[in-house]
Amino acid sequence: MYRRWILSALAIILGLVLNACSTATIQPPQAQVTTITPTSNQQKSAKRVVTLSSLATDIIYQLDKTKLVGIAGSTLFKNDSSFKDIPRVSEGQTPPNLEKIVALKPDLVIGVEGFSNQAIQRLQELGVPTLLTQVKTWESLENLTQKLAELIGANPQPLLNHYKSFLPDKATHNLSTLVLVSNQPILTPNKNSWAGDLLENFQVKNVAAELQGKSPFGGYVTLSAEKVLEANPETIIVVNPPQANSQTEILESFNKEPFWQKLKATQNNRVYIFDYYGLVNPGSIDAIQKACEQLKKDLFASN
């Protein structure tokens, strides 16, 4: 079991670093990079778009699905018939297939800063217009949507209005909250992360918001069991890793820890399980919406 959770933690950390399936990356809170290679066609609206992240895929599809000619494979779309006929240019953590991309004759390829850089650089050398993106905050999600709409000649307002419907009209959760994304090591997001910024938009009191540590992953802090006990949050969110065998696997691992039953949140039955996509890694518009709905349902109802 210990070995399994070490592997789970490593998988989560790898996801935080590489983010092959979304544009969530560990950067300072305002980080939202949009770098476009200069091309003669830059003034024109892109008509053939290849996306190397699930979030960019979903945004382009929602803005104008006719522009999407190639996507990166993602478990988020595995059973979604909307995407079944769109060619895949990569699968999982594998690098995108440049030959497949070039064969699709794209006039815009959208990659992820920190993961797609090598492929994007090669495509630039081949004269293909590219865009590198990062999404770390709600504001950067809106900015990216506006930028992509501009590039493909679409109206972003309906989608932006859709985003606003995810957020609560009135945030009322005032209980101290701790998000735990892995057990070995115990990893939690501070305010410089997608999860931290999402909690801030819900006005949730994230006890780790201001914490800084020696974790190599900006926006995330490692905690000892003693630190968790010291914080003693009234609400805990545990995040199930994407590769978990069951919805309760990570909670079962925490239940075996000696400190777990000493926490207020555990004693008061205020421990909630969330999916990795949507809360830790934005993943897709649908994943974000589901995370927001669960925050409203679980956290606000716990007051």
C-alpha cells in the first residue's frame, strides 16, 4: 500500500509539472502566458487549429468546433462522442507527433508552457503559427478564452458568461479549509495555484494560502503530520488522483494515519472527496464546472 501511494504521489507531482492534459501549471498567481510566433497569417483568423491540451481543446470546441482539426489524447474526452472523429496527435504523456500535426496543415497550434515547448519550437522552425499558454487563475482562464476567440474569429462572451455561472452568487463558507492532494508526501496548494485561486474565488478560508515551503513545485507546499494537526482545519478536501482504483482510495490511506482521527474536520464529518481534474488541474470546462458545483454543494452546506 505504501508503494502504491508513493507512485500515486509521484503521478500527481508529475501531472503538476508536465500537465500534458491541461494548461494548469505551477507558476506565480498572475502567470498567464500567451506567446504567438510571428507569421504572415497572424492578421487572419485561424481556420485549422491543433490543440495540445485538453483545456484548449474544450475552449476551441465551445467557441467554434469547426476550427478543430487535431487534438491531444485525453482521458477526459475518451468517452465523449463529440471528439471521437477528431485526429489525435498524442496520447497521455507522450510528446506530440510532429508529422501528424504538419500533415493536418494547421494555421495555429496551441501548446502548454513547460510541456509543449520543444514541439512548439520545432513547429516554429517549420513556419507553423503557434501559441503557448498557461492557466493558473480564474482571470487567466478568462483571458485565454478571449485570446483564443480573437485568434479564430469567434465571440467569447457566451462562454465567459457560462464561466460566471459556475461561481456562487454569494460565498458564505467561513470554515477553515485544507486541501490535500497526496498522502506520501502530504501536499497542499497555497494561493499560487489553480486550486488556491479557485478557493479564493469562492471566498473559502484556505489555511495553506500563505504558506511557503521548500517544495520544488511552486504553488504547492509539503506538510508534516504535525503541521496538519497544528492547522487543525474545520473542513478538509482530499483529492483523488486520476489513476486511483476507487473514489475513496486516497481517503482510505489517510484514515490509516495516526493523526487523522484527531482533526476537527474528521471528527465533525467534514471531509470531502474531489476529483483531480477541475480542482487541481483545470482539465476541461466540464471538469471545472463540476468542481465548482461540488464546492457549492459540499462546503457551503457544511456551514
